[in-house]
Amino acid sequence: MKFSTLLLVDDDAAHSTLVERNLRRVGYNRTIIKLENGQEALDWLDNNRLENLVPEVPFILLDINMPVKNGIEVLEQIKSNQDTKHVPVVMLTTTDDPNEVKLCYKLGCNAYITKPVIHNEFKEKIRELGLFINILSSPMEQ
């Protein structure tokens, strides 16, 4: 599976910009679509039917605390839908409540990353995430 589009779902524009900037610094050169709430993410998935995108699917970085529809609600809808349950979802949030972490994994998130408060730690965590996404997005040798 190849990831050509990254959906960055976060209501904090400064966080979105910082994430995008640091992903670009590690060579992530694919499309990044920034969305401001969970409903926009669900609408994007609904409007871009995944059967039209195969073999490339979106990779979702999803914040939890957002207006309209929060990240947990979005994760639950994505993972309970036959058409979208295979879409990778990484929770990228400031929340580190162990109960929320456990719930997100129970609902099917692929990874849970807590955004560090310290700027340099945040940049480093996003750098590592970018390297990981680049590996996943690279075409497999056959």
C-alpha cells in the first residue's frame, strides 16, 4: 500500500504549519491536506472515494481535541466503516491521558503520538514521524 496524500487534521493552525514544515525538512514531498476539524476529514474521505484512490490511500494524522467532531469520534467512524477501516490513522495530540490512549488503540488507531510542549522536542518527534512516513510511502521493490 502506498500513501500519496497525508491528511493533517488539527484545529491549531500553528501546529499544522509546524508539522508540515518539519515533514518537508525530512523530505516528505507528497501532498499534505490540512483540515481544521474531524467533520472535514470525514467529508474529505466521503468525497474522495477510496476505491478511486487504490492502490494509494491517505495517511491520517489526527488530533483529538477539535471542534465540530473530535478525533476519537472520527477514528471510530473511520475504523468502523468497511471502506475506510484500512486507512492508517496516527493520533497526534497534546492529550496524554492513559484512558484516551487506551481507547484510541481499542478503536483501531495505528499509533498514538503525544505532541511535546517544548518546541525542539516537538520538531524532533515530527522529524522521526516524517522519516517513518517516508519509509511507508516508498514504493516496494518487486
